[in-house]
Amino acid sequence: MDPLTGSSLWELIKHLRQWLANLNRAGEHRKQQSVEALRSVIVASRSTATYLRQVRETGKPSHDTEARLSEQWTRLGFELRDLGLIKLAKRCDISGRYWADASQLEPDFIEKADIGLERMEQLARSLEAEISRR
């Protein structure tokens, strides 16, 4: 996955515009599903941040928590894909793979995937704001 600069940024913006145009034609139920999924991304991001803080403070990772995070991010990837938010869905899927076993992903790939928690939350918030304006 390319870093979010230059042409990849333009592709993401183009994709989001198309998705929002389609969402405008969708019913209220579809819009509500999209808002709920985007809010779930924010919740997952904060749950993950809390876990990372715990690991930093205690030095004790938890396989149970990592399994739960992997499942949460993976399910979000499926849900977002079903709603047509493919780019964000891919990021969630990669996050799910990361929490399942970070050693299966190259550090360079992780950096290029742009799956930082702050970035994921920022994307979800901007999409949610767009939906609310429509």
C-alpha cells in the first residue's frame, strides 16, 4: 500500500467523493450503518491506544487483548468493505493482521499502509462529518 501522499492521496479523495455521492443516493438506513461503522473505527482506535499505553506502562503484552483487537479490526474491515469504504476497510484489515501476528508484516509495509491510530481516527471522523452534512 502506498503512503498517503501525492497520487495515492488524490486516489483516496476521489474514492471518498464517489462513495459520498453514492451515499447521498442511499437511504437513511445505509447512512446510519455507515456512521455506526465509522464510529466503531474510532472506538477500535481508542481501545488499541489504551492497550498500547498499558503495554508501555507495565511492559506486559496480552495475547488475549491482541486477539480481541485483531478480531475487532478484522470485523471492521469486513463491515467497511460491505459499505463500500474500500480504502479504510483495507487499513482495518491490515490492522487486524498486525494484531494477529505483527511479525508476518514487514515494517516498511506497515509504514506504507498508513495504519496509525491517529490517522485511522482522523479518516473516520472526516467521513462521519461528511455524512452528517448530507
